[in-house]
Amino acid sequence: MSKKYQSKHRSIGEVKYPPLERLEMKKISRKDILELLQENRNPNTIFSVVFLKKNGEIRRMNCMLGVKKHLKGGKLKFNPLERGYLVVLDTQKKAYRMINLETINNITSKGVEYYVEG
């Protein structure tokens, strides 16, 4: 590596990162999950959810509720909430996903991490 390059850029050891902020942690019951998520109905609110997929894998997803931008014109033939599912937009894959409300482990929203009991 040339001295010119080294003098312009600091090495990783010299970079100072801000301290990590600790999230406030709360417990929430399964029946209160839907109420909490309805507070995130604003399309600009991103929240994180950890849940168990149908195939047994644990998945962490950043998602949003109430987004209509990526719809292709089709309609669901059933009401997902009646079957215990929540329709969200996965912000990383830009695709709609259904989350089973019974398999949610924790939710992080607005700087608060909620652990699901029961």
C-alpha cells in the first residue's frame, strides 16, 4: 500500500464509533400484538419483527404496514386477520409477506423492543 493512500485515510483502529444505545424492553401478551402493530399503521413507520417461519427457521424482518405502492392489482380471497396472519411489506425485499401472529417472538418499534409472552 502506498504512503500517499495511508496518509489520506485513517485505519479502522482509529475510527471512533458512537456508543450503542440500549433499547427499552417491555413484555407484551399475544392478544396485544395486533393493537401494538395497528399503532404502526402509518406507511412511514418501519418496525422489526422476529418470528418462526412455517419451515421452522427463525426470521428477522424489517417491515411496514399499510403500504399500497407495490400492489399488482390482485385481491386476496380471504381476510388474513381472520386466519391469524398479518400482511406486511418486507422493506429489504420490497415484497409483501404474511406473518403468523401466533409465531411472533419479538417486535422492535419506535425504539422499544417488545418480547411476546405466551
